[in-house]
Amino acid sequence: MAATPIGIWQRILGIDRRWIFVLVGIGTVLPLLFPVNLPVTPSPRVQAAYDAIEAVPEGSIILMSIDYEPDIMAELQPMSIAVLRHCFRRNLKPVILTLYPAGPRLVEQALAVAGAAEGKKRYEDYVFLGYKSGNQAVILGLGENIRGLFPRDFYGVRTDSIPIMQKVNSFVDFPLLINLSGSAIADYYIRIGASRYHRPMILGSTAVMATDYYPYLSSGQILGLIGGMKGAAEYERLMGIVGDARRGMDAQSLVHVIVVILVVLGNVALLATGGLKRRIGGGA
């Protein structure tokens, strides 16, 4: 006997929730393996960050602080790779440090990916100074004597012997400051690097923190703002690359669509079978 419409809706309501988990899992994995490349429209904030790097003369040495740990790397690691690739394409030479103990490994990973993609080499095209504890004290020290603060780089090489480092020694020597951070370290860079030393600065943050920095963007204390995975995907779009951020946004968007469809189907099935009336009336 053919199933009645109400019978079909009852079957939908009775679907084992494990099939829903499988469906969501498929919706997450497929776009990561086979990118859909959904349209991404860069926001003015991300466009401003991109333009700030574009405005720096080629060959300039810039300062970059990458400050996060594995718990938020899903948002900030793709951002770091995209920004580094942009700097490398512009032939800018980043001097990089981190204020997080677990940061060096993530910085190395980002440099390995970006350097391989753009054909750049350590010491010729960038320097990684490594980790230094102290947060605000370190940032204050960057305004006075970087080589004194970091007598050796992350790999044990004396910074005085590195050609790039011989040209810079404080905030005032850098035409641009970039901070990619998931904490209040960003506030210290804004107060000291951008405000006290008047360095042009762009900021990358987690999505949940991004709105906290809109006032700094409006006041001109930072030139651009990249917020979370969406901001990183927008940056990749400006770069013309498909990285982890755009793949991640594809997966996130597809899962959102699946969840919305399931919610709609569930509510329609509940109405069609009279389940909503029974629940409201307290009946069986």
C-alpha cells in the first residue's frame, strides 16, 4: 500500500538522529576535499587591510606579530598564510615574532606554506625572531631596541649578523605593523605601536573579537581589520587563491544550508501530523 502524505511526514519525524549526524559530517568533509568556491565579497575592512599592504613600497621591511595558539588556529592560521603570501608577492620582508609560547610551531607552519607557495627563503626574504614572554613589556621594548630584545633569532643565529635586521631596530624603522591575534595583545599593539609610535597598523582577530576593534578602525588607529575565517576567506579572494579559509567557509555554508533544511522539514512534518497541536494542548 502506498504511503499516505501523513505517513511520509511521520517517517521524517522518526528519522534516526544518527543519519542527521552522518549528513552533517558529509556536508563538512566534501567541501574540504572538493572546494565549491562559493562567491565571497570582500568587506571594506578587509579591503582596507589589503590596500594597506599594497601601499607599502616594494622591498620594505615590515614588523609582523603572530599571537595565537592551536585552540584558535582554525580562524587565524589561514589568515596568517594569506597575509604572508601577500607580503611575499609584494617583495616585502617581514620580521616576525610571537608572544605566545605555543606560537612558534604555528608560525613555522605558516611560513613553510607561504614561503613554498611564493618561492621565498629565510634570511633573504623574512626573519623569524621567535617567542618572547612579557606581552606589554616586549611591545614596549620593540619601540626601543629590537636587537637587544632578540639577540638571537628562533634558530639561534645572532640577529646582528642577519642583513635584514641590520636595517631595523625599533618601531620607527617599519612602515607597517601587522598583528594577527586572538587576545588582548592586540590592544597593547594598538596603544603602543599604533598610538604611541604612530605606526600604520592592520589587525587580524577572531570573529568574536572583531567588533571590539571597529572603534579603532573608525578612529584611524588601525588601517584595516580581518575578522575570523570569513575575513580570511575574503582576503584569499582578494589574493586570487583558494586556501583553507575559503574551503572552511564552503563547509560552514553547506552545513548551515543542511541545518536550515532539516529545521524546515521537521517543523512542516510536525504541523502536517498534528504534533504541534498535541504538544500545545498537552494531549498524547
